[in-house]
Amino acid sequence: MARRRRKPRKEAAPALDAPRRNLSTTWRAAGVVLLVGALLAGSWLGWRHWPSPPAPDAPATSALARFVGSAVCAGCHAPEHEAWRGSQHAQAMQEASAHAVLGDFDDASFRQGGIAHRFLRREGKFLVRTDGPDGKLGDFEIRYTFGVEPLQQYLIALPGGRLQALGIA
């Protein structure tokens, strides 16, 4: 079979080619404008949300952060403080005192797991004689109470400044 010859294409007139080149240039320019606009917007948003340095007279909170007590909060939040004060949340964790400790610390004792545990008071402090981290019996000071009712647990002071929840309740 004989192949047909294609007719040579006519070159487009230069007048028709010019708008195509202009259209391509227009799209490139629009892309550059959008890219620059996006970069500027991103920079502006990032700058707006960048954390401000603390005021010169403001102390660094990480070095000075400490518990200030509920009375300080009450100065600005009186209704909330009053509602909290009447709830068990206010008594959730307290320093061990005659008012806070509800257990029998008048030389009460019991046996559990082959160990005789004893609850006592000495020089105004609440103590428990129980096995320590080394497995030996020792007297440990009750430092804090957790809860009110139906169950109260105790946080004891261990050697080295550690605090530990008492494992017997």
C-alpha cells in the first residue's frame, strides 16, 4: 500500500502566536505574584503568633514558680473559691494535721502480709511503723492526706526527700 503524503502544515501567522506567548507570560507572572504573596502572608502570620519576650520587670516564672495557696486565688476568683472551699476537692490533699488526719493514730496496729504495721503520734507528728524501701521496719512520717471519705490515704516521707503513697490502706 502506498503511503499518503501529508500536506505540510502552514505556519501560523505571527499575529496569532503573539497572544499565546503573552498568555504564557501572564500565567508565569501570576504564579510569581501568588508565591510572593503566600510567602509574605506566611511570614506575617508567623510573626504575629511568635511569643513575645517577657516584660523587663516580669520575673522568669520557671525559676520562681511555687505554690502560693488558695487564698491568693480567692482574691480574683471569690465565687469559684467559695464553691471550691465547700467541696471535697478542697480537702483532696492536705498537710497532715489533727484536723486533716482521720485515721486512728493512737498506737493502732494490724498485721498484713506477715508484717505488723503500727500507727502512732510522736511530738505532734503522725507516724507509721512499716517496712521501708529496704524491707526493714522503720518509722515514717505522714506528710499529706489524700481524700476524705469514703477512704483516706497517706503520703509518707522516705529517706532522700522522696514522698511515697503508703501501700496499706
